[in-house]
Amino acid sequence: MSMARAQASGMGWRSRLAGLWPRRAPSDVDALPVRVHGTEFARTTAAPVHVRGFDQPLVWVIFTLLMFSLVMVYSASIALPDHPRTGSQFTQWHFLLRHLFSIGVALIAALLVFQVPLDTWERWAPWVFVGSIVLLILVLIPFIGRSVNGARRWISLGVMNFQPSELAKLGVLLYAANYMVRKMELKEQFFAAVLPMAAAVAIVGALLLGEPDMGAFMVIAVIAMGILFLGGVNARMFSLIAALLVGVFVMIILTSEWRRERIFAYLDPWSDQHKLGKGYQLSHSLIAIGRGEVFGVGLGGSVEKLHWLPEAHTDFLMAVIGEEFGFIGVVIMISLYMWMTRRIMYIGRQAIAMDRVFAGLVAQGVGIWIGFQAFINIGVNLGALPTKGLTLPLMSYGGSAILLNLIAVAIVLRVDYENRVLMHGGRL
């Protein structure tokens, strides 16, 4: 009896002592001790670490550019219904609604592309390249390709006009990255490593010059060269390729009279010979930039978009931005493109550091594509480069360009997502 009373009293003592401390809920198993007021201690539940599946700052920058593009395309095209030649074809909302539709289609396509692993893109790379060549051939066939201002660059799809040269940029990018992965062991041998890739770019270039679209050819050539360099081609070989490429473009310009006139107009757009001809767009673009001064004339206040500056909503959208938002607006735009290009290149380097060479080269190729095309477009609008028919990525009006730009960005975000999965010990 005495033993039973002792056990009962011991159990009672333990129960009374336990009552002084609150019972922990099952969710408190992983709680961590935290010092409170210097001496006392309390327990707080450790918050789980949430791994974000993609680069959110990059997504927000792209979203900002897309939303701003809606504002600026509407501002730049709002006066086109009053144009004496084409006014009857358009309404006030025509270009805004079509641009909004293009962005919607492109966002849906980007969401679908984001689901595709990079291993699948590596297998599809040669077929995407072949498909882009087939479309470049089809656009040159009468009754299939659509001609505008003497250039046959579009295929009508009913709801939108598709530009195969935009797909060719992605096709060459994927093929070049795939080619460098397959030929990595031959990168020190010039003819074995470079000639097949050079032949592929030459085929695409010949088809683009037949449209003609020298601007797209320049972007594709730079993408291919950049991927060759990043893929490990030595500096001597790269310098030789660059010299050959510059020689090719010089020969193209020298053998084309209207291209030579464009260069002369760029050198002196204000001369009597060029100010109403090849130098007309450039001179009015410079007038628009000059009117903007530091802070701009305000949103909607542009004068040059009132039938003075041709293609204000496409190739020369930056001139309207410069006029309405001034030097500050231009600097902000340049800063956004620089940050975005740098961030995309970083994602590519991260993938290569994890021995994912194809994914890294693809991401860096997209960075070269967007960065170089933005550099050319802004340079043309500021009068620093000769006039070319290149749009401002993610901003200018144009369904094909917006579609392929967002698809390319979605592939980069997929690279970043796969990088994060692997860094946290997951499997693809």
C-alpha cells in the first residue's frame, strides 16, 4: 500500500509540474528557441522556406515593359485615323486592340512554353531550325507571302500576320546551342567547328536578303557568333569569324544602291538630297528627341506622331517616348533593357556552372538577341546608327515580334526554374 501511495504521489507531482507548462501542439515540433527581452526565452514556430519557381524581378520588368507598350502604342497611333491616305482603314483603337490581342496570345503561348523542359528543346532544336527555313522559303512565294512597302516578310494567318524572320531568330539560337554541345570536342578546329554553323547562317541570311530584311540577318548573325564565342571557340577563331562577317555586310551594302543611299542619309540626314527621302525618318526622329529635352512634353503631347514621323508605333516608338518623357524617359528605358539583358545572361551563366551547357547557351543567346536588338533600335532612334527595320523588343507594335520575344523569355524562365530545382536538391 505504501508503494502504491508513493507511485500515486509521484504521478501527481509530475502532473502538477506538467500543468505549469503549456502542452505543445503537433505543429510546434520544429519550433526554435528565441531570446526575448534579453533574459527570458520563448518558442516560435520556424516559418517554412518558400522556393520561388522563377525570377520574379525579371517577370515584373517584362510585365512593366508590356503594360507601358500598350500606353505608348496607343499614344503613337492615336492620330493615324486622321491620316489623309490611310485614315479610312483604321479606327482610333485599331492598333491598341490588335496589340492587346497579340500580347494576350503571346502570354498564353509563353505559359505553354514554360512547361516544356530544356531537354525537349534540345531534341527539337534541329526541327525548329528546319521549320523556320521552310517558312522563310514560303514567304517568298507569291500568293503566300504578303508584301508591304516593297518587302515580302509576312504570311497572313487571318487573325494576325506572322513574320518568319522572328521564328528564324529562335531557330538559329536553338540550333547554334545544340550544335555547340554536340561539337564541343571540335571547338579548337576551325573548319570542323565553324563551317557547318556558318553554312546554316548563310542559308538563313540568303533567304532574309531575298525579302529583303538585312536587320533580321544582322541579329541572327550576332546571335550565332555570340553562342559560338560563349560555347568555347577561341579568340583567334572568333576574330576571324567577326572579320569575315563584317566583310560580308560591307559587300552587301556596297552592291546595293538603296542601302548605300541609306548610309549617306544617315551621315547627313539634313541635306537637301536626303531630308525628304532616305533621311526623312531619321531627321524627324531627331526632332522628336530634341523636343523632349529633359522631362518631355508629357504623355500624349507628341507632335511628331501627328503624321510627321512614319512608323511611330513600330520602329520609331522610342522617338515618341523621348519626345513625351524626355531624356529621363529614355534613360529609364535603356536602364530596364540593360538590367534585363544582364539578368538573362546571369541565368545562363548559372546554368553553365551547373554543367547544363545547352540550357545556359540558350539563355545567353536570348540575352544577346534582346540586348542587341534593343541596342540597334535605340541607336537608330537616337541617330547613332543607320536606319534599320528592327522593332524595340517587348514594346513596339507587331504580333510576331511580341509572340517570339515572350516565347524566348519563357524559355529563359524555364532555365531559371530548372536551376532552382537542382540547387535545392530536386530532380528534373
